[in-house]
Amino acid sequence: MGEPKRREQLISLGGVVILALILPGVLKLANSIARYVVERPLGPLPTVWRGLAQGGDNLKGFLDGITDKIAGLEPEYIRIDHIYDQFGVVEKGAGGLTFNWAELDKVVKKIQETKALPFFSLSYMPPAIASKDILSEPRDWNEWATVVQKTIEHYSGEMGLENVYYEVWNEPDLFGKWKMGGSKDYRTLYLYAALGAKRASGVKPFKIGGPATTGLYRNWVDNFFPYILKNQIRMDFFSWHRYDLDINRYAEDVRSVDRWIEAHPYFARVEKIVSEMGPRSEMGGENETGVGAAHVVATARELMYKARMGMNFAVSGNWGVVGRPRFGALALLSRLGDQRLSVSGEGTWVKAVGAKDGNKYQVLIVNYDSRQAHNEVVPVSFINLGQQTFTLRTEFLNGGVVTTEIASAGAVLQTNIPMPANSIALVELEPKPAK
């Protein structure tokens, strides 16, 4: 069992604070409190939600006028696709391939203004080298390798960006009908991309992976990993997409990938990334409601210590989080401190993330129910805090804030949070300075 998973299960015995969530609708504190003692933070808080993804919807201008707003979410990466068919990157003349990064650089610089790094989906086939259209194979596989090589040399070399991600294609099972085997084999597409990455010189550390399928399909898992292993091809991360209201599916996906990652030391450092995710792949619906906001927090909790990132789709436009409740959910997540605290009592609907920000204790609670039926009053209890006065602040996604001062002499310090279906609350307990 890996160190992160051991941390997840850690129960300490000399506690400073207990965060207890009681799931029954009727409060019976004497009999029901689930106790999880925290002696110290469990380690860094895994910020799996700090990745965003944008598709072809207004790709050149999707950050115009909102870079400060997005920067407030503290994103680590912003994923973009269509980099080869919308920006005139590659041309071919009598002297061979030539490259013009000017238009794509403009988008990358806007991403940098948000303090994030680019996460490139290497798609689609540049028209200059395509055998047919942008979803086809190249006329010459070595030219595809060269395109990938030059992309990495420009962004990880000339621009000096460190730890950029390069993902081979976007939804290959849909866009191009690539398969595992046959005449249009995604593994060949990946092989030559990896060869191009290997040839890249003068570059800072970067990561390459894929396949970014529309979902996690067993055929793609069981036929891709053996191919990578047999040919000793570089793969730094394995990625897929998941649009699903059922948050259990996210953990099931990870377990399926782990069968390969944990079975052979060659894959020991392979990261798992959900490079597009959301309640639904279609625009509208739950993507624009409180259900979508609760989904953001619930899936983030589900993926903690299981995946490197879960990238919410999209930033702006028809699928975007900007101007919708999902943005508020990401903003609350971004407020959490960098140290994780354990939380007990999570159940079918109520999930929580505990964190410590300086001397402030935090618990972000979500009552996620895609059927919009489950309501609950959730007690949150802190104990063994010592004799001190605290400020207890509870902020709801809808904008309501309740602040009280409360003294503790070492007994249980408790607050009860009314949580309608798909509500989100950030509870913060902060010691008041001694006078």
C-alpha cells in the first residue's frame, strides 16, 4: 500500500481536533458521533481540482477578460486541444515542415496570466501532414513525430516552461475512430509521438501520456499497457474522460487503471488524470445548476489520493464554469489550506474535505444527491481544543455567512449545519488572538 493511502487511513490517538459528520437526519449526539482523532495534519492536501479544460469553443479567446477571475481559482493547469488545426502551427513547403507558434503562444501567455501551466492535447492532425482530414493518419508517421518534437522543444525549451503535460490526441475513440489494433491503431499514433518526445533536445522536464478516451474502456486499458511495456515506450500519465452524475464511477475508473499500474514496476510512476470531467457531456442541464456545483466538490473528494488531477470542463463558453454555480464550488475549494486533516462520518450523500490553513481548521462539506431529494442536518464537532476563544464561521455556496464567537474549555465544540440537497458549506474555526 502506498504512502498516500496509508495517510488516508491514519487514525491518531492524542487528538487536537475531531471533525465528526453525523449522517442520520435526527440528531442523537450521545450515541451517534463518529470520531476520528487528528493529532497533526496528514500531509499536503491533494488539490486534484486545480485543473481546468477548454475545448474548441472560442479557443482563441476563452480567457479574454477573465484571467484575473480564473487566477482566483488558483489553477495549476489549463488543458487545451485543437492546437494543430486552429492556430496555423504547421506548414509544409519544398524545404519541408515549417512552424509558426505566434497564434498559439497568445493563448499560452493568457494561461500563464492565470498562474497556470498549459496542458496540451496534441490534436488534431495538422492539415499540412494529414493523409485526409484533421482526424486522419499522417501521410508520413515521421512527420507526426517531428511535429510533436518541435512542439515540446518550443514550449518546454524555447519558452522555458517546466512540467508541461503533452497528451496524445483528444478522445481518439470518437474523433477519428482510432482503435486498439487494426488499420487505424492509436498505439501507432502514440508510438511516434513518444519518439518525437524522445528526440526533443534542450528542454526542461515535461510529461507525455494519453489516450484521453471518451470514457475508461477495458479494451483500451488492457491493450495499451502491454504495448507500452513490450516496446518500453515512455508514458508519464494515463488519461481518460468521465462525464457522469454517479460519483462512484470515478473511483471505479481508478481501480481499473490501478490493476496495471500496481502490477508492474515499469508503471510505478504513471499518474492518473481525468483530463475532462463534469456532470454531463452535453451543454446545459446539471452543468449549470447547484447539482453541478455539488458534483465538483463530491468528485474532488472522490479522487483525492486516487488521481493526479480531475480537470473540470470547461473554463468559459457554452460548457464553462464562469458565471455558473460550479465556479463558486471551485472558489470554495481554492480557499482550503495546504495541509489535510482527517474527517470521519462521511456517507452516501455527505462528503467532506478537512484542511488546516495556518492555525485555522477548515471542513468543506457537500451534500450531493443528483436526484435532489436528500436533505440533512450535519453536526460538525471539534474537541480537545484547550481553553481558548474561537471564531466559528460557516459560509454557504449561496452566499449566506454565519459568524459566532465561542469559547472552549476542552469539551466538545459543535455546530449543526443544515444541508439541503446539493448544498455546500465551508466551516472554519480560528483561534482569536489573546488580548
